[in-house]
Amino acid sequence: MPDDVVSLFSDTGTQPTAAMRAAMAAAEVGDEQEGQDPTVNRLQERVAGLLGTESALWFPSGTMCNLVAVKLHTQPGDVVIAEAQAHVVRAESGGAALASGVLVETIRTARGIFTAAELEAAFDRVHTVPAPWGAPAGLICVEQTHNLGGGSVWPLDALAAVADCARGRGVPVHMDGARLLNASTASGVPPAAFAAAVDSVWIDFTKGLGAPIGAVLAGSSAFIRRARRYKQLFGGGMRQAGIAAAGCLHALDHHVERLAVDHAHARLLARGLDAVDGIRLRSPEPETNIVFFDARGLGMSNAEFLDRLAASGVRMSSIGGWIRAVTHLDVSRADIDRVITAIRDIAHSS
Ligand SMILES: *Cc1c(COP(=O)(O)O)cnc(C)c1O
């Protein structure tokens, strides 16, 4: 295998840049558990400003933001309604069930985005049998962008319609905004406009933003006050976390506008793949930085295709029967050209 690997495995695999490391090394720090880390405090204010919320709270991971948000919005025995392939359902090791004792009602969609009518139908399923026998719906979760849906973007009007439907039932909406800034970059809708439609939201700094540690949960002052307790309870209180938060502030200054470059690279990759006989794209045009495709038309399994690709120095992942390629900070235009060439070579020799 070549030394120089192009990894499209995930946008979580980025190396902090030299400038980011310098900002981290120079960070002013204090005790984060005491609320006295100045860099963490600056990041929280910055994110609350960006998302237009009253308050925001630093977390070590996005998974913990979901864990705490579900805990705060629900009572044990409540039903959480989420898309069937949502991260909170499929990829958090059952945390919502363990920590919050909730049931999950899923909505199956092609791309991760559901309509108000589909949410109404889910409410009807949950309430098939009335209280006190039926468990009440306690929370709606949406994912922006939807990872396993193909990095798909909730349009603002679709989100608003779902939020109206939830409000009509008196049920809050939580947004897993791991890639919210990708959604804003792709749609031109400011992150605060998406955030205004929901009751709580978080963004991840370890995806396209390229920082090594950190996520920030945002919402009302009362919500964030309660979130502090559960962050501590779940072991998320940190000490001199400003070292990590400085990387996140650096990312907000330097790595947001460039998300458009990742999206252009994903489109370029998709066009290159589409031109190869035997490769089938799951959707014709990636909306953000995630491309799903199937290589079985080349006469080999996706696993064999991934092995052959790895032998030519390109990494991708296999998820839900598809191959997933994710563009990010450490992938250049030349890397995309190299990936397309490697795939053409595999196709020609198959
Ligand atoms: C990565 C991811 C998470 C979890 O974030 P971590 O910071 O890795 O814990 C949650 N939701 C979505 C959609 C993600 O892609």
C-alpha cells in the first residue's frame, strides 16, 4: 500500500493544523467544572451568538450532547420519535435507553428528512392506545445534516413544518446538528435560522470543522442550567478544557467558509464515480460532504472493492450495505483526482 493514504473514511479523521495546534498551545485556561475556563467561556458565548440561543455549554463529545438533551427533554417511559437511521438511534450504543429509559419510534425515509405528515403518522402510531396505556411521545429528534441519509440537508421550511407539528402536540424538538454548519454552507440558510425552529441544538467541532475535541449544546438559559448537572453526572465535566476549546474557536475562525470546498470535492467525486460503468450512486448529487455508492456492478462485493481500493492507498467505509466516502479538511482536489483514477483502474481490471 502507498505510504500516502487518502482517507475518505470519515470527516472525524482530520489532523489539527499547525495553526490550530499553536492556538491550542497558547490558550488561556482555568477550571472548566467551576465555569472558570476563559477560553471555554468564550467558545460558549460565540456558539450561543452563532446559533442565536440564550446560552450554550461545552461538551467533550456530540454523543454526550445527545445523551444529555434526551435526558432533559424526556421522562423515563416516554417515546422519542426519530428517523430510523438517526445517529441517536443507531450509533450511540443505546445511550438514550440506558440514561433516559425511553422507547424509540422511528420514521423510515430515503434521505433522513421526514415530513410533517410522516411525523403526524408517527404520533398516531405512538398514541394508538390512549393514555394511561399508551406511552406518551416526549421528544422529536432531527439530524442536520443527516449522516446516513447521505449528508442531506433539512430545508428550513421542512424543518419548520415538522416543528409546528410537534409544537401542536406540545412536544419539543431536539436537533443533532453535528454537521449543522455544513447544512448552512450548502443551503445559505444561517445556522441561527435552523436553530430558531428547535428547542435545543448542538454542533460538533470534530467533523468537518477539523478540531480534535469538543461539541457545544445550545438552548434556553433554563435548559443549559439543567444541562450542566447532567454533563457533570455523566462525567463530562472537564478541567483545563480551554486547550481543546481554543481549537474549536480556531475552527470557527478558519474552517467554516472552507466547508464549501469539501462539498465541491464531494460533487467532483460523485461525478467521477458516475462516469464509471458498474458504480451506482445512491443519490445523483451529494448535498454536502458525504457520498454513498455501490460497486457491486463491477462484479465484486463492496468489501472486495474496499480492499482493492485500500491496496491503492484509498480508504472508505462500508455502512448499511453502501460504501461511504466523506470529504474533509485533509482531502485536496488532487486527492479526489487520485481517488477517481484508482477507482477507474479497479473498474478496468475487473
Ligand atoms: C459524529 C456524530 C455524532 C456524535 O458525535 P461525537 O462527537 O463523535 O460523539 C452524533 N450525530 C451525528 C449525526 C454524527 O455524525
